[in-house]
Amino acid sequence: MSHNVQLHPVINELLNTKFNEVHKLPLNVNAFRSLINDFTRIATYSAGGCVPVMEFKLTPDKVPAFNFRVYRGGSSGLKPVLVYFHGGNWIGGNMETCDSICDTLAEGSNCVVISVDYALAPEYHFPVPLYQGLAVLDWIKEKGFHFGIDSEKIIVGGDNAGGNIAAGLVHLVDQAGGFKLFGQLLVCPALHYRFDTPSYHTYEKGYLISGEIMRLTWKTYLGNLDEAFSELASPFLTGHVKHVPQTLIYTAEHDPLRDEAEHYAARLQRQGIEVSFRRFTGVTHYFWQMDAILDTAREAHQEAITWLKAINKFVDANKIGV
């Protein structure tokens, strides 16, 4: 592959494993889920166990019941909360596959982190995960105080499909006439049901994710394409961005999804939203999950921790008139 010379050596090795064969497979959901679980075991630190974790079940009225985990590290007192949605192309992944990331972010940032075990496709379709996310926000407003959560400081975030859900949830909260969120953290997010950006052409296949898999999993998640271009499914297409909070966006250089996230970051910046953005070079989609094998992943986690700390301090300073 002509691009290999630019790739991180660890990524180069991964491209010669079964994890890079996914674009050759028909979309077998169980095989895809198993592959993600195997990848997590190899690439991600095993359960961190650095901070206390509690697990809860929510049974909302209109969407399927689901579990979520609360990670609470650092000092006592009320803390901001990061509501995190794992990656896995809407059809795979779970609270285990992002356990190390949530543990790391909670320990380092002095935020509570909530990991949402949202309903997967094809068993469930859009917009179920967004409304499950909304139910978590309602839970935070109602009960977060008892878990040391400052319900005025809710950040939503996620990687890949989780980034899509988090960004859509920002728009859903606005539509619901609720409150403004405190921040959003998006890592290699899928933001637009289109596959024609230059990065989709350059990295169409062979870089751990493929254009074909993205097209198939998008369709599987949506169920039908009626809502494909709504701002909840394709958050890039929002009509206005005033409700979008301060944002951190990470992209990977060798990733078909790179351009749509970078265009979104640029659009937010142009319209006055405070955006922290970085493209990580030499890496592919899923790099964020590789904290056991890739120094770039650990660096990205530490930068995200720094951002979480910084936005909290900035608001606190404003509150007390510094």
C-alpha cells in the first residue's frame, strides 16, 4: 500500500492482521461484534480499576431498557460529567470495549464518566440510542447530585458511531427545548450520511475500516433512509449551531471519516463555537482504542483529559469573577 510509509509502525503491523480483513467480509453482525471484542482484548488495557464504578439499569417509557456505568474518580464535591457512547459502527461494542478509556478519563480529569450501553443495530434502529442518551441526561438532572455530579456541566462524547450519537444528542437536547450542554468530545465521528469526501476515496479500504463497511453499517443503523439527512442522524447538517457547546474533535489521518469531522470543526469555528481540534498523523480509525499498544492513543487520552480539566476551570473562574 502506497501510504504505509507514512503510518505508525504499530498501525503498519495491524494492517497485516485479521483486523484489516473486515472490508472483505459480508456484513455478519456476530462476526463483526466478535472482531471488535478480540481487538479490544489485544489493543486496549484490561479493566483499569483505577476508579470506583457503579452500574445501573434505566427503563424509560418509550425506548428499550439499558444499562450504564458511572465512573467516579478524583476529589469529593460536585464534578462535571462526561456521558460517553462507545464506538463499533452502531452494531458492535459495549461498555467493556470502552472500559479502559472511561476509567482513564475519569481518573485523570476529575470528571464523573457515564458509559452508556445503548441498543445496537440491527436489533434496534435510529433514533433509539439518542433517546436512551436523553434518558441518561434526565437521570443526571434528577439523581446526579447524589453521585457527586454537577448537572449544570454535562459533556457528551464518543468515538466513531458513539461520536455520531453524542453529536446528534446535542441537537436533540436543543429540539427538546431543554438546556445547553457544557461540552462535546468527538473522536473520529461519523457525522454525515455521505461517502464522497476526498478521505473516503483515499482510504476507501485497507485501513481497518472501509467505505463499504461504513455504508453497510449506516444503513443497518438507520433501518430505512427516511431520516438519513436529519440533523439527528447526520449532525453535520444542523441548520444552526448556536446551541452547540465548546467542542473537542479528534481525527485520524488515514481514516475515511476524517474529512467530514474536520469540515464540522471548521464550520463550528466559523460560527463562533470554541473548538479544540487535532488531526493525529500516521494513524487510522480506531486509534483511540489502542492505548495498550499505541503511544498516540495514550497521548490523545491525555490531551482529552487536559481539555476536560481546562473547560471546567475556565467556567469556574468566570463564576467567581476571576
